[in-house]
Amino acid sequence: DERDDGLVYEWDGIENDEFVSDLKALTSEYFGTIAKEKGLSNITEATKATPARWALVMTLMISFFGTLPLYIHGNWFFIVLTPVLAWLTIANYWHDATHFALSSDWRVNAFMPYLLPLLSSPSVWYHQHTIGHHAYTNIGHKDPDLAHAPQLMREHKSIRWR
């Protein structure tokens, strides 16, 4: 792209920025408290799914797969329920796993989305969304999500993009 000079952000002085300092302090305080309550030595562990979250994910998966036979046989109740369970299952595990936020083991996060790839190909999602979108969020000529939904573009005069 002719607009791409390789310099997307103005990073000079970012380590002294009040917002960045506040955000780091609040994040460390929040997850540090959780880590301390759980007896975790690594603050990163406090950002991953809890046993209750894993139980929810497994319950939704089992429920979804359990309704498939009745859905396939055309039971009207399950024609409504099964797609709802599919969406709830995807929203509660697929999204978090593809953002490497479900497990502290990257291999679990990388494998889990392939169990139920109804939303997208996990391989395409990793590259297009997790890497492309999150690296260049809202940058018009770099964020791939904006190519598909330009109405999502949000700009504010306080954001200094080159």
C-alpha cells in the first residue's frame, strides 16, 4: 500500500505516557490479586480460564454434541436449540482459544478450535484476525477486519496514526 511507510504508531515516549503507566499498573494489580488469591506464582496463569470456565466449556460441548442426533432427525425443538448451543459453545471456547486465552499451554489453545471449526478455519483465523487485526486494530489500510466491515472503523482525534 502506498500509504504504508512502515511506521504505524508514534512510539517515542510511550513508556512515559500516563495512560500506558496507569493501564499497566491497573492490569498488574487486578491480575496480581487474582494470582495471589489462587496461590499462583505466575501472573499470566491468573489470566487463563478457571476450573469453572472449563466446566462451562465442557458442559456446552457435551450439550451441543448430545443434541445433534435429535437435530438431525428433525425434532423442531432441537432445530432451534442445537444452533443456539453451537453458538454458545463457540463463543465460550473457540474465541478464547484462538486468542490463546483459554489455557496457559499454547498447544491446548492451538488444538481446541479444530474440535468444532464452525465459525471459521482456525488456521485462517489465527493469521487474519489474531495476528492481522490485533496487530493493526482500526488502521484502515492494515486491519483485515476493516476490509470486511469498514463500518466498524472508529477514529478519534487523540489517536495519532501515521
